[in-house]
Amino acid sequence: MYLTNKVIYLKKLTMRYARDFKKLFNDPFITRYLTIPYPLEQAWIRDYITSCMEKHDAGEKYAWGIFKADINKFVGVCVLKDIDQKNRVAKLGYSVGKRFWNNGYTLMAVRLILKYAFTNLDLNRIEVRIDMEDEKSVKLLEEVSGKKEGIMRSALLYENSYRDVYLYSVLKNEYLIDLKERISRHDMLSIL
């Protein structure tokens, strides 16, 4: 299954991309905002991707590689996890390699996942936990109708110390209203 727009596409994370995964994320600056270890060991990557593949096939967790469409280049990863079908809630995580920052790939990937989560999986709420120092993610979540609900104290362990994180949520109805407004503004601009 692919999720795509004209610039990027998302496809199931598999062992084929283990080397690319390590190249992008074996970086202490990036891992400080993620729940992956640094330095990255091949065994950890193998176990992580294997687990992602199994859970993906079972519909329990969706882990996608983010690819730049025109050159089929692996640029990052996004994950929809802890899917609670009863309450229609899931958690979202994402990261793009440092050399691909500031191109809009993360925002595009998040929008594709939100559309999939709200339309295909009929979820109502997506939660994102963001390190309080991760200003780019704060801006990104606000751009997709995310609302900051509060601070989760000592929720992230990084280098043997606990850090506080923001809890953001994106609700289906708010996201769809925002999407309609963006489409309407785009249509108006194309007429002018």
C-alpha cells in the first residue's frame, strides 16, 4: 500500500531500507527527539523493522518509509502506532533525515497519514508527543490543526535524564474543516 502526493510517497518500512535508516538516523542531534537509541546498532534496526513489518501486516502499527518521488530516495520514516480501534485513537511519530529538512516532506507525510487515519481507518483522534525543544514539530502540528493539550512531565528518557514533552492532538472534525478551508483558499487563489 502506498500513500502518495506528487512530491513524496509512503510505503511500508521493510528490511530493504535498513541501511538507509541507519544513514539517516544514526545522528545524536536527531535521536534526541526520537525514541530510538544512539548510536544505532544493526541488530536494533533489524529487530525494530521486523517488529514494524509484523505489526503492519496485523494492522496494529503502520510504519512507512518516506520517499522523494522523483528520485525514489528514502528520506525519512513515519509511524502510526498504539492504534485503539475501540476509542478510535492512535499515536503518530515521524522524522526526516537532516539533509532533507526544510523541504516540506515531513508536513506532506503527516498530511498523508492523517488523511489515511481519518478516512481509511476511521480514527477520530491522533496524538503526538513532542519534545518541548522541538520547535519545528510544534510548528508542523499547529499547521495541521493540532492542539496543544498540555505538558507530560518526565515522559521522555534521553541520555539518562527525563524530559518533559508536549501532548498534541489532531481531531478528525477539526482537521477536515481545516482541509476544506485550505482547498477553498487554494481554489480562490487559482481563480485570481
